[in-house]
Amino acid sequence: MPMFRRQFLALGAGAALAAGQKKQDDAVIATATQDTTPRVGIVLSSFKEGEDDDGSKIAGLADPQPPGADLTAQQLDAMVRRAIDLAATRASEFHATVDPEDWVAIKTHIPTCYGLGPETRDGGAHQPYLAGTVTDPRIVRTVISYLAERKRGLRFTVIEGSPQWLPMERSKSPVDGWSTEWGGAFDGLSYHKMIAELTARFPGIRFEIADLNFADSLDLPVPGKALARNNPGGRYTIPKIIQECDKLITVAPLRTDASTGVSLSVKNYLGIAPGSKYGFPKDALMKLGSPEEVMFDLFSYRPADLAVLGGCWGVEGDDASVHHNLAIAGMKALCVDVVAATIMGFKVEELPFLALGEKQGFGTSNIDLIWTRGNEVKQAARAFKKPSPWKPAKPVA
């Protein structure tokens, strides 16, 4: 059927209107897709069911247990996986941000080592091991397995630079943080055992350990302007792994801290500074500025792509273990720390490092601007005793 000019013009006008409407629709869709609201997953071992902000239901754990119960490795694994799932943004799940051939570094937290004490003379500055002071290696195994099962990542390196213990090949000690079996805690899983287990389970993927205290390093300027007031050159010695890996994940327990109130994801970065440069227990590093300044300087070299906090044990007050089965995960480490600190009973304004992180552009310190998923903050709350030397920041007038 022939199309008359008037029909053509009418169609053109309609098409223009449709095109305009489509642009508006596309803008709305793009805005939703690019939603930058940070999301943080919160999962207690007792999580049965949740509800998202849009009213959709979130399935609970298949085998929920009380927050103070002794968990099996399988129960802990399920809890951590659910927290990572809930850290998904509107645009993608975390695993989708990791390419199949990526090199993934996992920064664990192992300041102390079971089997070493003050009497051990190997050059370290040992403090007794206490439940909650170190990352549960089973959580590290879960994080790596979570990605390897999805064929995300071709090389995984577990990294740490302890301020206290030295690797066995450099000391005369019979054990170190990589080989200790923790006196049977964590099902006796050592990091060496973990690497062997993962290597057998996922052939074709490279799994390894790197001690950052003695890894190849470079003297590099801080990206942007250094915060540490006693570091006028604005440079730190940084392991090459931190600069060269494709993705970096930090995994740490919930801990109180005498200097900063809490020790969580961002403070875990103090462990990337090599002891071969800054000494044991890295006194030279802490002379450069306040802990808050130094940890954000180090964090700025390679902000974490995922932060996971918690486990079965944490530390409260003046180094007392606390049993609280909780996993917290998110793609903005600062926001994960904000949520964790609030759950631990701290007020954001009492912890100036959170506002400092926001000022540096690492995320918001306002918990009302963070989308928490899974358990509610109030449900997960467990007031940790404050360390006696720590003083909360005074509110700004």
C-alpha cells in the first residue's frame, strides 16, 4: 500500500516523540543500572529470611544456628557465601567483576601465631595467640572457592606481612603463621594445607602464599597527596604484588583496637608494609604519622575490590575473645567498616578514620546511605566492650 506524504510526516512526528520517550526511558534505566549506592551483606549464623528494600524476599540459610553456637565448616561456608552474594550491586554480582584470567590477591590478617610466645627468640615480637585475633583460614578458603568454582581467576595469592612472626625459612622457629594448625582451632586448617587442598581441587589454577615482609617491593609515591604528617616525601615501600594483581580482597576478623577503636578492613592494610623495611613490629612505619593517616596512605595504593569481615570469633575490650557468628561483605571496604563498627556498638562520629576515608573519596561514612541486605544492623548488633586506652573522638561543634 503506498504511503502518502501526510502519513509519512505523521509517522515521522510519532517516531520523534517515541524517540524522545525512549531517551527518557533509557536515562531512567541507565540511572538504575549505574546506581552507586554501596551495598553491604550482613549474615548471622541464625539468618532465616530477609527482605530487600524493594520488598523482595531473601532466602535464609539452609541450616541456621544461634550466633553463639559452634559452627561446622559447612555452616560457616554457607554464611560467608550468602554475605558475598548480598554484596552484589544493581549492575553485577562480585564474581562477575573478576575475569577468568585475573590474578587475585587475598589479604588475610595474621598478626599472631599459635605456637609462638614471648620466649621465642627468632627476631619477632610475639604476643600470645588469642581466638579472634586472626582471620579464620576457612573463610579465606570459602572466598577463593567461591570464585574458582565460577571459573573466575586463574591465580590466587594469599598475602600477609605480620608485624610479629617471621616465615620459618628465615627463623629458627618450628612454626609460623602459614604452617600453624592453630591448636586445633579452625578445624586445624593451616594455610599450607589450604593451598594443597585447593591445588588438588582446582587443577589448572595457581594457588600460592606470599609473605609481604620479604616480597619484591618498590619505593612508590602515594597516589594523590600523602596524609602521614611525618612522611614529607610521601613515599612508602610497597610489595609489587599490591600493584600488579588484578583484584584484591581483604578478609579480617571483628576487633577492637586501643589506638583506632576498631581494627577492620582498612586497618588490615598496615600488613602490606614490609617488615624488612619497617622492622618488627614495624615501629618505623608508625612513626610516619597516626595509624589513621598511614593506613589510608597504604589503602590508596590498591583499594580493595571486596572486603569480608567477621567469622566465629572477634576481640573486644583489652584483648578478650568474643564469640559472635557473623559475616559482613561489600565492595566498598570503608562502607563495610562503617556497618561493622556500628554493629559492634561504636558510633561513626567516635571513629574519625571513617570520616577521613570519606574525605579521601573511598565511600560514605553515613550508614543511612549504605544499603544493608540480609540481617538488619540491629539484629546483628552485639556491643563489643571498648578498649580502655581508647578515647572516642569529641563531636565537632
